[in-house]
Amino acid sequence: MSLHRPLAPSELRQLKAGYEREAKLLLDKAGDLHAEQSLREAIKLLRQIVSGYPFSGLSARAFLLLARILIDDGRPSDARMELQQLLKRWVTDEEMAEARFLLGACHEREGNFEQAAKEYEEAQALMTAPPLREQSRVHAEYCDARSTWPTLGLGKKLIWWITGRKPDEGDLLRLEVRDNELLTETHKSTLDKVDFLLPPVVDYSLLTEANASAAAAVEADEAEKVKTAHWAETQATRIASLLAANDLPGAARVGERVVQRLSAMGVPASATVLVELKRVSGLVEKREEQVRRAISHLEARQFEFEVARLLRCMGYQAHATKATGDGGVDVFARKNNDRTVVQCKRWRDQPVGRAVVDELAGTASRHGATSAILATTSYFSPDARSAAHKHGTIELWDFRVLCDYFKQFAPSEARGD
């Protein structure tokens, strides 16, 4: 008789959820390593995912990311082998299309243009996004031209050269730049459903609670302080009403004014006022954590795409660099003939310190940039802010600044834009 009982559906769901969480953690870590250009470690981790989590819904994503890194690292034959392994598994049409596109890129870089054209044609047939479908077609035509050129006679080569049909390496470089732009566009909807409206922080920590002696001191003081204390009581009632109406931003703005006025007047807060301030502060923190979690769930590479999209919404010409980065630059941007380099840090609780700011200043100088942006999902240490002020050309975008810019400039389904 078997000693093992069948698992209940709820137990199976728990096991599956745990399995997927483990795969997600590893994939996120691989993305971080990739963004840090720790390619060897990223490749090792991704291979661990594809071998150790073959039934995960993230397995195909791991294969595709692994292939991209290998291609950008100049190892197209290794990338091709990984993609061929992926195609032996069940994949969605979108994953199949991307795999075929990347196989085309592998053959293209190996000089096997005839096979590359076939892969791009298959990708074109599977692609659902019009820009990527068109890019697959352009790649296929380029590869056809490269494979045909050596077979042409001198006369036809002359005609091709005169008519501009002769393919060259410059065409391929331009295609690769366009690939990066399109890859940025394919990730543009990642945060479309996030509402970046963050209520102001209500910091009541410096307020003192009114007790009998404090109240007596207020009574003995000028009448204006008494008036302020009464005003705060009415505002506490208003905060409660706004929260009951699910208007957290409105309640937070009122709470912010209450804290500012009580602090300025040196008036202690009554127990009623403190209760409402604590309540709205807790809800603001909860709302902030929800938005932070939505951004933190992005892979580091996807975060770079989102920052590039945001910059384009702000009027810049911007594109994310190749997966391996470009000398410490994650995004190149240009506006009014001014060149800006951007570095992205998808960190959570760790502050970005001075060393990162100083390094970015050097990177901007090497690239001849007039300004630089350091964007993070975390926050900056005081010495980092001091360093940025000293350099004078570096903007610091922390979590709240990013949310404010996304709210102002980037379209969002959550806001009905």
C-alpha cells in the first residue's frame, strides 16, 4: 500500500506558486546581472532556470533573454543552440516569433545570410506587432541582398551600386539600432496599467500630542494658537470624510497642511487629529508600496525601456542601448542638440550613493554629453545629492520623481489617458 496520499488542489496550487516565485526571483536576479554587465553570472543563472525550471511559465523568457545576451556578447552560435532547444518545447506564437527573429540575428552575424532570410521570413509571418513584422521583412530583404550579391556579374553589381541596392555593413548597423528602438517600443505597455498618482507624504513625526499641560500652555498663549488647534480638529473630520469617499490624495493634501500649520505654530496635535494623520499616513505608505512593487517587478532591462519611453514622452529622442550597455550608459537621449546620457538603477531599499554619481559624471564626459540623468526606483543618499549638485549637470530621479514624471508625461490606461 502506498504511503503517499494525493495532493489536494489547494496544495498543488501552493506548490506551483512557490515554483513560479523561485523562477521569478532567479530571472529578476539574472536581469540585474545583465544590466550590470555581469554577463557570465547572468548566463549561468539563466541556464540554471532553463534546466531547473522547465515547467515554469518563465522558462521561455529565460531562453530568449539568454539568447539576447549571447548574441550581444558576440556568441551567436551559442545563442542559436539555446534557441533551438527552446523551439523543441511548447511556446506561444509570440515567443516563437521572437525566437525566429533572434535565430535570424544569429545567422546574420555568422554570415549565413540565406538561412537568416528564411528565419526572418518565418518571424514576419508570426509577428503580430506591425513594426516588428516590418522590421523582420527589412531584415529578410537585406539578407537576401547579401546572399545574392556574390553571385552577380560585374554589370549587375554596377547597376546595384548605382541604384543603391548594394548592401553593406552600415545597413546592418542601422538595422540593429532600429531593432533596439522597436524592442523599446514592445515594452512600452509594461507600466500602462499603473496609476502613478502618489499622494503627498504626511510626516506627523515631529508633532507632539496634546495633553492637559500642553492644552493649558496653549490656552495661556495667544488666541491664534487656540484658533489653530480648533481648526486642526475640523480638518481631522474632513480627512475622515475624504477617506470615506476614497479620496486619498485629497485627504493627504489636507493632512499635509495640518502638519505644516501645527508645526509652524508650535501647537500640539490632539489625539483625534493624530489618529487621522496616522491613518492617512499609513494609507499613503501602502499606496506608495503598491506602485513601488509594480516597478520593482520589472526586469532591469525593462526598466531601461520604460525610462527611454518616458524621455520620448518628454520630448527627447531616446533609445535604450544594447543589452550589454554602452560604457555605463543605459539610455541615450537628445533634445535641442543637447546630448544626455542616462543610467538606470532598479534598486529597492538600497540607497544610491556618491560613487555612482561620480562614475556617471565621468561617463558623461567620455561621451561628450552636456547632461546626465540618474534614475532609480530607490532613493539617493545625502552625499549622492551633494555630489550631483557639485557636478552641476546631473539630474537625480528617485522613486517619487519618476512617479511624478510618469504621471505628467506618460500615457496610462489606469488614468484613462
